[in-house]
Amino acid sequence: MAEPSDRSESGYALIQLLPNVLTITAICAGLSAIRFGVQGNYTLAVQLIVAACVLDGLDGRIARLLKSTSKMGAELDSLADFLNFGVAPPLIVYFWGLQDFSSFGWIAVLIYAVCCVTRLARFNVTSKSEEASQDSAYFVGVPSPAGALLVMLPMYLSFAFTDLPQVPGMVTCVYIVLIGLLMISRIPTWSFKTTRISRENVKFVLVGVAIAGAAVLTFAWTTLIVLCIGYASMVIWAWFRKQFHSDR
């Protein structure tokens, strides 16, 4: 996420390289997810994408804490986001359930990837302009890490409910395109990065994070389904809220 800005004559402090190390590790996780998706190990592939999401949430915060942010680090982070959230997830879904719909499935993958890279480019431009400070509590459109987790929802359903038939391929194609369009939409979505927690509520947040982590490790697919439904509900609520205010 960052290139250290403070350098002594002997080089960089090792701790200042930590954000970049996390970003490179996330890139390795995304590339490995594609590999395991090709090999048919979809469980591990999804787990690596989830790990990349966690690393993406950590590298920027650590860079700011260490005061080692830089333009190069920001560009590296954006490139990692495109690989991990714009390329790997739709490819994994394609290898999992869309190879019988090779033409439509591949078109859906391409549309999603183009939407993701467009969304990242728009975010980079907006973050450098004055618009970034106007409503920093919200993203414009679904952020790419959330899009990556949402686009794999058909896989979660298949793994969690093995007795049910797999989601039809054409439905999955339409769903992939829909998530891509949500990323480039103008719907305001809640930004967790700017959320502040009062001192009195910190302990409850930590307990909640521990419970969520334990749930992901114990009931991975069911927990991911619940998280996707919860996030989708937030997006729908934000859309209705925007429509209500625009009609006033």
C-alpha cells in the first residue's frame, strides 16, 4: 500500500515495508486463488479471496499508522485490487459453474472485470479531487472487495446447501453482470473506513469481530451467505433512501 517516505542513509526501516509486504501477499493470494480455481479446489480459492480482502483492509491502515503512505503505494494497492477483486473472483465462478455456458459465462466475466477496473479508476480520480471530502462516510457504488465477495454468492449457496440443485448457469451470468453494474453505479454505500466507535462501545465491537471470525472459521459458507445478504440489504436500503431524497 505504501512506499516508505522516511529513509536513512542505510535504507528503509524494516517495519516501514510492512504495508507493501501485505499488498504483495494479497497479490500472491489472488494469483493462487486463480490457480486453485483452475485445479478445481474451489474452497481454497474462495478462502484466498477472503484473505485478500482482509489484507486489503489492513495495508492502508498500517501505512497511515506508520506514516509511510505514497503515490506508488496507492497505485500498487489499486493494481492489487483489480487482480484480487476484478479478475480472480469471476474467473473462479467461471471455472466452477459456467464452463458449460462458455460464451455467455465469459461475456459475464468480461463485463464484471471491466466494471471493476472502471470503478477503481473512478475511485482513484475522485480520491484525488475535492469531492473526496464531501461525503467521505459513503462510497459511490459497491466497493471492489465487497463486489468480489458478493459475486461468489452462488458458490456459497452450492457449498452450504449440497442437497439443492446448483444455481442455473444463466442465472449466475446475469448475477455476475448485476454485481458489476452495482460497482459502477451511483448508489451510496456505507464506508467502514470512516466509521468511528465510541470508547464505551469498543468492547462490543471487538466481541462482535471475534464472533464473526469464529463463525467464518466454523460455518464458513453459511456465514458468508449471511454477510452477503446483510450487505445487499444495506445497498438496497441506500438505493431507496437515495430515491426518496431525490423525489423530495
